Amino acid sequence: MTRTALIGMIVACVVGGGGPASAGDHLKCMTVKDPLHKGTFPMVTLASDTGRPTENGCVIKAPAKLCCDAVDESGVPSQPGGAGPGNPTTPFCCYQVKCPKGTEPPMSVADEFGTRDVQPKLAKLVCAPITCPEGQTLCGTECVDLTTSSDCGACGNQCVAANGIADCVGGHCAIATCDNGFADCDGDPANGCEANVGSDPANCGFCGHECTVANGTAGCALGQCTIASCAPGFADCDETPVDGCETDTATNPSNCGACGNDCNTHVCLSALTHVSSLVCNDGTCDVTGCDPGYFDTDGVCNDGCECADAGTGGTSCAAAADLGTIFAGQTTDVTDNLPAAGQQAWYQLTFGLGGTPSPKVTLTPGTGEFIFTVLAPPCNSLPICTGTLCRPGPPGTYLVGVTRGAGPLNCASYQLSFSE
């Protein structure tokens, strides 16, 4: 049997340990019980690669006596003259060898224990590297297939796939299958089946299917695009994700502030509230029109046009309401309101003769802004007096006007008192 054949047989010798090939720079040698059949291999030549003498006519005997595993050693203190780490080595199995007698020259040795010259004697063992069959690689002391998911492309390179099953293809980790509801959308086996296609808006149902929502934020549920939320002022009133949050609830009169809040059928439009028209303004139904003689002074839709114009006075001097005649010692009062700025109420009253007449007109304005005017007919005559108290003069007929001043709508009342 040739030396090459012998080395091929050594593959069967496996010792304890593990780790990647050539990981250690030391050899741990152990006596072994080798099942290899006994054999003798004569006329073996041992040629040195380091310049030492070549030995011819050697005899090697099988089976192996020792097998050595490559290890990393630690714990030996630094020795004077000691060398640094050595080169990585590989496992070997060693066989008995006998060579013709000769003289070996000294050997210079430098290792972690020191530097010195040693004197070799006759060779006792020849060690052959442990090799693997074709298609396998030595990982520690085991021959492995580097196309499996446990050793993919390199010793100990284990393929795993989050949310799926990993495989080794051509020495590279790959995704074999993904769990139900997951997919490998980025093509990177390192993060596995990273996409949850049941809930990922960027990959909803399948890779690359991105959900979008007009005026809102998209969601994904059970692999179908949904609307996660709408932007302020918008809503999904038709409950159709395709058109997104389609309704502008700030201005839409049919969905004002919320879906279904229809200003056109709002309670504010009932006959009891005297509202004639509404508009959606910033999500609220606002009154924009009232029935004649009514006003919305508080801006609250639910109470409608709550202020009624009392309407006891005439709307102009020419159409002044006639309050009749009073005489000395008599008093008559009028209470009215003028909700809108510039609105007027006119009254005509006659102070009669008799007794000791002293006509007087008093305005009690309440909380409103009212302008008080007293004049004697005709309407284009100059005012006799203004303010809140007027003594117009001798008995006779007088015209009294009240005008609402500037400012917002106000339902406050005023009172006119006529006395003589």
C-alpha cells in the first residue's frame, strides 16, 4: 500500500473535541484504539521540507498509536526567551515508524517555553494529517458537508430564519419557506421573513403592496388595506378605504364635525328655533339666517334664533307708534329691544293740558348701547334733547326715537318712561 493510500485510510480516525479547522496552534495528542487493520508499509521515504536529511527505507506500521487535535492553549506564564503564538495547525494521527540507523543533526527550537537546540534521535512516529472525503471539510476533527444549514459555506455557520425555515444554497444561507402570514420582502436572509403581510401597510397581503390613504394614515388588517386614522378635520364617512378620508368635516354640511352630523336636517332648523339656514363652519353647524323678527345673538345653534324683536315701536320716525295722551300725574312705560346695530324704534306721545304739567321722558338702557332722541314734529326738526333724561318743554306732542348703537347682536331690553 502506498503512503497516499495510508493517509486516505486515516480519515476514519476521529477524536473528541470540535471547532473550526486550523483553529489552534497547539496539538493535544492522545493514545487511541484504532480499528484500522494491521498493516506494514515498507520502503517509505521521509523527505524534510525544512532542510533536514531525507530518510529512505523506512517502515510504517498501522493502526495509529496517537491522534492529535488542534487546540488553543492558555495559562502558561511567559518564559524567558519564549516565542510568541505559532501558526495554526490541523489534527493528525501518528503511526509507528522505523528507519535505518543514522545520525540526526541538532534541531533549533523556539517555542513558548524557550529557545534552545535539541538533539534528535531515531524517528519513532510519523503523523499524517486527518483528511476528509471529497465534498466534505474538516471542522475540528469532524468531516462535515458545508452545504447544510448547520455548516453553510463555513464550519459552524448555522442558517436560521426568523418566522420561517432556513436553507443553505450554494454555500450561502437562504430562506426555504416563510411561516403563514410572513414573507421575505427585502431579500435579506439575515433578518428572515421580516414582513408581516397581515399587518404591514408597506407589504399588505404580499410584498410591495403598499397601502396609502388620502388625508390620513394607512393600516393593514388580515392582508387588506385599512384606514388607521384620519388627519384632523377629515373623516372616512363612506367607510371605503379606496378613497381614504374623503370628507372634510370642517366644511361639509352633511358631515359637519363628524360623519352623519347633517346641518341640513339639524334640530336647529326646526320651526321652534326660527332658524332659516345653517352652514358648516370649522366643524360646527352655525346659524346663517333667521326668520323675520328673530336673531341669533348667542351664536349657539341648539337654541336657534332665540332673540325675538319685541317690535312695539315704529321702524322710522314717520311710522312712529302712537302711545296716545297722558295728563298731569299720569305715567306710561314702554319696554322693547333692538337686537341689531342701527335698528330704530319710534314712538309718539302727547302730553295733555290740565293740572300742573311737567312732561318728562326717561330711558333706562339696560346692558345695551342705545341712543335716545326727543324732538317735536315734524321728523326733520332738530332734536330737543338726547341722553337718558329729557324734559322736552310744555305740553304737546313729541316724537321719541331709540337707536341701537354699534356692536354685535344683543337681545338686551330698554325701557322708556313718560310722565307728566
